[in-house]
Amino acid sequence: MRLSILHPAAFVHQVKPLRKRLVGLDVSLSTVGVATSDVDWITAAPATTLTRNALNDDAIYLKINQYIDSTSAGGVVVGWPLNTRGERDSSCTMVERFVDSLSGRISIPITLWDERGSSTAAKALLMETSVNQRQTKRKPRKYDHLAATYMLQSFLDEFSDVSPSNR
């Protein structure tokens, strides 16, 4: 059964009363960054970066499902890469296709959340914290799990004042 993608407010209304973690996903053509929240929806933390290619999306969906099960997550927040003007473009279409396929493979609600700036912030953090910045410039490290964390934290901050008992 394919789940519908919920509007963020409807997602919060449905999922927050469950007091379960959220999984945040930052999807690109080559990777999926994964982050998770605490059950109180206060803090997001980086988890992992999954490498994807045209041949392994089934394996990616399986890993995401396993991660959802292992964290007892109640919902998935997927970064929606709107352009700087807040409009949809080809990146949004790619993410929507990924989410459409994922929704047929998981049993918890999904929402899309504006991820503008999350990748830039994650790259900057990686550069600031890198012990050897020359090595980082030569061989870029994966930062998608950090971008997923920024995106998920933005979602948590937006809905922090919504009480779990509001039904």
C-alpha cells in the first residue's frame, strides 16, 4: 500500500502524539543522508550517509526501512530541494520520485520539508571542524548526514511549540 505524503502540519498532528523518533533524509542523485530525532522532537543527530546509484535503490530502501525499524521511528521527514526562490525544479522531481517509491515500502507517514541551505551549512561545518582542511579539499568527505541533520532540526524547531497532546 502506497502512503500519501502529508502536509507538514498534518504530519505533526498525526505523528507527534505518538512520541516516537523521526528519521530525516537528505536525498541526492548519489547519496542519502540520514538523521534521527529524539522522541521529544527537540534534537536531531546525524546517523549515516548511504551511497546510491541506479542499480541499488532497492538496497537503499531496505536500509532505510531497517533504520526506521531499529529506531522505532514514527515518521520520515524528507528534505525538499526547492530553489532559492522557493520554487520546484528538477531536483524536487527526483526527490518526489524517490519518496513515491519509498512510500510503497514503509508503513509510517512521510512529509517533505524545505531543505534550502542545509547542504551549504553542512559543508561549512565540515570545513570548520576538519583537522586537515587540505585533505578535505582534495578528497571531499560525505556530509549528507549533516545536511539531513540541519534539515530535520529545522523541522523540529518549526514545530517545537506544538504540544503532543494537541489532537
